[in-house]
Amino acid sequence: MYNIVKPLFFKFDPEQVHHFVVKRLNWVYHHLPFGKQLLKLNYHFSDPSLTREVFGIKFPNPIGLAAGFDKNGEYIEALSALGFGFIEVGTVTPLPQPGNDLPRMFRLPQDEAIINRMGFNNKGVDTLAARLRTLKQKHPNIIIGGNIGKNKATPNEEAYLDYEKCFNRLFEVVDYFVVNVSSPNTPGLRELQEKGPLLTILTKLQALNLEKGSVKPILLKIAPDLTNSQLDDIIEIVLTSKIAGVIATNTTLNRADLKSSETLKNESGGLSGRPLTNRSTEVIRYLSEKSNKAFPIIGVGGIHSPQDAQAKIKAGASLVQLYSGFIYEGPGLIKRICKSFI
């Protein structure tokens, strides 16, 4: 079915199509008679052998939805019905912000890739927290990650305050946190990946974490463009700050070996999808081997097939996430990956 409608979807602006599709999906789940059951019947696959316990959380399966797809947590129930083992919302910032100017998302079909320069567009952490509070009361077993960032207007010297505010507001309504300092679409954000500022943010968050009644896993999402020396620093920072683990990787600025037109290739923003498959797996393998598997890793980047997911698990990932592969392959990809793990 998805292969029939995909060519039509791909004729229109990617961001507009995204909103159209998720709203229709949400309508099917909430309003179509037996819509919820139809979605689960067609796409949901469960088996006890798929269960994974990571960061002290029991995941029904190892396939998650990466941050950016449902920034404001508006479609979690419907997306969960498609078979995802966990949903990561955000990136969310303390204050609402519109993000970058349109257009800001571009498909590269020849490369099975996407370039985006969204710029942390979101409705703010208070709106997200209220929505998740209601959702968790209704669906306490849906595992939700909160991906947190800083507002564009916040100077890097004060960035830790933005992360602390998001952490405090979401603490009761998410199962784990992701610190996003690796998006290329907020000016200066990637500078926070440097050892000094990053250690400041993570140690402050972990101190807050330990003050709470129960500790929530904190993960760090990193860029694929880091050198081995920088990855060594990441390992040291994770171990020093005692956070739970790493998500590898975010989008890349690299445009090497793309088949798409120069116009498309030269669009600014982060590249995701098939061109990222090998590099993200390399980063996972390096972190896992160099740290002697000292912390769990969620693998993301260019997963378009069961084989891609298995390669990341083999490289050292405990869980994986989809984004671009979900768009190019459709919702059936989740079930295919789950079945491949049986």
C-alpha cells in the first residue's frame, strides 16, 4: 500500500506531506471505527523474544522512532500502534520557537536521503509536558524519550540552564532523556560538544537527576562528523559524568558521493538516510569497542532494512531508531525488522 501512495507523496513539499500524513494517521487511530485495531493488525508485531532491558527500562522491542518526527508529542498513540517499541519526542526547548524559514526540508530520492534545517521548531516544554502528562495517565506502558535542546536566543554560556529547565519540566512524564548538542541547524550548538561545555551540561543534569526520588537515564546524542579523538573525549565524558549512554548518530554535514543534483546537495542542513548508514555504524562500533562496552548505545542513521538494523546491533547498539528509513520504506519496515530479530 505504501509503495502505491509514496510517489504521490513525493510530489509535494516534504514538511507539508509530513503534517498531512501524521494527522491522517492520528484520525484513523482516534476516529475511524476499528482504526486502532486495523493499524495494529497490519503493522504491529510482538513476541516475548523481542523484549530488551536497557538503562533499567524494559522495551517491548528494540525499534524506536527517532526525535524530530513527533516534536510536540501529538501523535504518540497512533505511532505506537504501528509497532514502535519506544517513541522519542522533541527536540523541545524551554520556550516555543518557529525554527528556520521555509522551505527547510528536502528529499534526495536518488540517495534515499533527506536534508533538513528545521532549527528546533517546537511549541515549548510546557505544552509538551502537559500533553505527556495526560498521555502517561492513559498509556503508562508507552516508553517515551524526551529529547531536549536550547533556544536559539540562549547564549552557549547559559545553555545548561535551558537543558535544566527542560529536564525538570519533563522529569515526571518521560522514561529517559536525550541531550541534543549535535544538531547542525542551531547556530553554535555543536560547539557544546566540546569537552568543557559538554561536561558542564551533563554533570549539572546528572546532579539534578540524583536529587530526584528516582533517577532517569540521560543519553547524549552525538554527530557522525566527530573525529576519533573527539569520540575518545565523548567516551571520557560519558564515563566521568556517569550518564546512561549515547545515541549515535545525528545528521551529517558531509555531502560526499551523493548522486543528487548540485542544487539539492548544496542545500544547508543535516543529511540523514542511506548516505549515513555506514558512518553511523562505524561510530557505534568505535564507541563500543574503545569503551569496552562500558555503556549502552542507541543506533540511528540510515536504517532502511532489517540488515541495516542488524548491522548496528552487531556493531554494539542495544537499540535502534528509525527516521528517514521510515519515510522511504513506510511503516511496514518496523514489522520486517522485528521479525528479523526472531
